[in-house]
Amino acid sequence: MTEKCILMLKTKLSGQTLERLLTGACAKSFSVAFDGVEHTVQGEKKIVKISFDIPEDRDRFRMYLRRLADAAPSPGRA
């Protein structure tokens, strides 16, 4: 049996956005499990555990997240 690649993520992204990113990034199957909520000064973040069948999918997903974060406006920008 192949060991899955796990990624723990704390995010404010909606479930729909997260699923869209995963579907675009993954060549093989993946699974997502909700693991609670973290309360921060900036608000609530969902804690999710994502299991990937192959490490390339995990790495590609992380790259998609980085691109999304880089495109988002900074809180200090007007």
C-alpha cells in the first residue's frame, strides 16, 4: 500500500474555493477532512487535512496556494 502525502492547512478560503484549487492541481485522487477551527486575531481559520495520492499533486497545490496569496492585496495597501 502506498503512503499518502498529508498537508495540514489553516485557511480562510471557502470550501468551494479549496475544492476548485485541489481539482485543478491534482492529477490523482485526494481527500479533505475538516479538523476544526482556529480563532485568531484576524478571525476564524478552518483547519483541514488534505491527503494526496502523489507528492507532485501536493507540491502543485501548494504552488497554487502561493500564487493565490501573492495575488491577494496586502492589508496595508490602498
